[in-house]
Amino acid sequence: MSQRIINHPVLGTLDESQSITFTFNDAEYKALQDESIAAALLANGIRTLRHHEESGSPRGIYCNIGHCFECRVTVDGVPGERACLTPITQGMKVSSGGKLRTDVRDWRANHGK
């Protein structure tokens, strides 16, 4: 049984015949054209998208509307992209990456404040 949401009241209906492939942490997966990275990962059974900057605890999708930044991943070499807001495309390379920047905290650490 698919975990994929095909009919969404706000985002509309996905065309199940428009299958594409992408990679997450160097493994290949299938997605539907126009779904978010987060939706594609969830549909493929992936729940951990990254690890917390300090504690190392697993992080996944929390709010799924772009407010919390928990779903940040690296997309085609660009770190810190929100998986819940980024549409998946054919051949996209997504990775959980290492420690992602926390701009305010990192700035304070580098400027002694």
C-alpha cells in the first residue's frame, strides 16, 4: 500500500503516471513529478532527513509547511534547503549532509558575543 498522498485539498492531484527518479544519500528512489522532496522521501519510507547540529539526534519532517526548518537537506550541493517546500525534479541529488549552519549561533561563536 502506498504512503503517497495523491489528492491534496490545497496542492491538488498528482499524476501517478509522471514517475521520476532521484537520489537520497546516494541511493536511488522514485517520486512523482511535482511532489515535494519531503513527500517523496516519506513515500519511500525515509523518516530521518538529518541529525541535530548539537545532540546528533535524528530529525525529520515536523511542521511540513516551512516554518520549523527541521527538514533541511542538501539539494544538488546546496545545503539547508527545506525538503517540505522544495519540489523534486528528475535526477535531483539530495543528501542529509553533516552539521548544517545555525546562522545566529554560528555568528555569535565567531564574533565573541
